[in-house]
Amino acid sequence: MEFQMKKISVIVPIYNVEKFLPQCLDSLLTQTLTELEIICVNDGSPDNCSKILDDYIKKDNRIIVINKKNEGVSVARNTGIKYASGEYISFVDPDDWVEADFYQNLYKVAKESQADIVGMGFCSVKNNKKKTLHSVKEIKTASTPEEKFKIFKMPSNNYVWNKIYKKDMIIKNELFFPIGMCYEDIIWSSQAMEFSNLAVMIPSVGYNYRHNNNSIVNTTYSDSKKLLDQSHAHKFQRSFMEKYKMKIKPNWDKKTKIRFLGSTIFKIMEAYDYKKIVYFLGLKLIEIKISKKR
């Protein structure tokens, strides 16, 4: 039998998500585009994920399971990239899920446009309620880094999971995730915008991103570690934007002050994934942090 390359390799890094993993895998197995390989990288998960994966291997031979010691999401994704045989690569977080025509729509446009990156809109899901966070009304194409930032709404949205990427582009440029840090998507996504020849955003909403308080970032890393990595990632992205003379204003270091008689009485400090609200002459009376899953 002649070997047929899979159209898309879907990489799923797995750690401590037994509650959500079946819904994620079911959404991948029921895709209208069937020429997929689903690479599940079990990153030393301590819960029941191994048993779930064993059951799913028996259901469908498109599922490939790689068991490894726990080294973090970057190493897990990089491992998946090295195993991938598809024409395109995609990343799905194991507590999320995709609509049935997600990959059919992305792949169709990728082939028609010969783009290295094709993305679509996504929903935020919290307490079983969906809210569309990013979508477009018509197809948008981009060839420069700044245009790509704009159509994917970067640097606000540096997510890697609502897109497919040409594997040749990733391998040729040795585009791998930085190891051992949070906010790795910020660096990886910026580099993907640089290395790609053409990027396309299509007017569909197909990825469902679940707010999970027990995600690996929320439960594994300390606040000081997250803030340090966030600062490093933002410095990288700021330098990247300056390199290409982008006129986009980052929203992750915005400061809003309300002054009265020359004194600051109300200040809001916003970064990429948190907001601090400080009242009364700079004295920190209330601090509210609004975090996004990474």
C-alpha cells in the first residue's frame, strides 16, 4: 500500500486533565477532515490520563501516544513536532475542544492560498457559557509581520492553538518552543509570524478555549516565576515589534492614571495577562489580578 502523508498532525500535550481529555479527543476523532494524526504527548501525567489514552488507542489508529517524564508543555509540544508527519501542524490544549469542521475549513484555505499559517476565531468557555473572543467578518491575508500581528490580534492574542502551520516552515527554521518558561507562546508566535511567507485569518469560529483553574500553568508555576517569564517574553516581543517598526501599541503595559490637584488618586496597571487596580495616592489598597490561561 502506498504511503499517504497525513494532512494535519494535531499535537496534544497532556498533563493532569482526566476530566476534560475525552471531550478533547472526541472532538478530534469526529472531524470532517479525516486525514489527521493525533499525537498525544503524555507528559508524565499523575492522574488517569494514561488509562484514557490506552482506551482511545483501541478506538482509532490515528491516535499516537508518546509517554515521557514530566518536563513541561514546551518540551511536550517540541516532542510532538519531532514526531509529526503531517503536511501541517496544529496544537490543541487537552482541556479544550474544536468544532467538527475546524480542520476542514483551515486546510481548505491553506491549500488554496498556499499560506504557511491559517487561523480562525475562537470562543472562551467559562461555567458552560461561550463567548466569542476573536473573529473576523471576511477573510484576511497578511504577508508582513505587522500585518500578521493585526489579523491575529497580536500582541493581545498570542495563542498557538487556533491555527495550523506548514510543517516545512517549522522544521526549516527550527521553530521550537523555549523550554522551562511560562508565556512560551508569546515568543513562538512572534517567530512564526517572522518565518511564514503568508498568513490567513478566516471568518469562522471553531476553537473552544476552556477556563481551567487547574491548568498546568495555574498549578505548577509560582507567581514570581510567571511574572519573571512574562517580563522576559514581553521584552522579546517588544524588541521584535521594534525590529519591524510596528506601529501597534502593546496592551500589556498600559497605565491609566486619574489625577486630582496634581496627585494620582486612582491608577490602573494592565499587563498582558493581569490587571492591578490601585486606589488613593498610590497606596495599594486593592489589587485585582485577572489571569488568562496560557
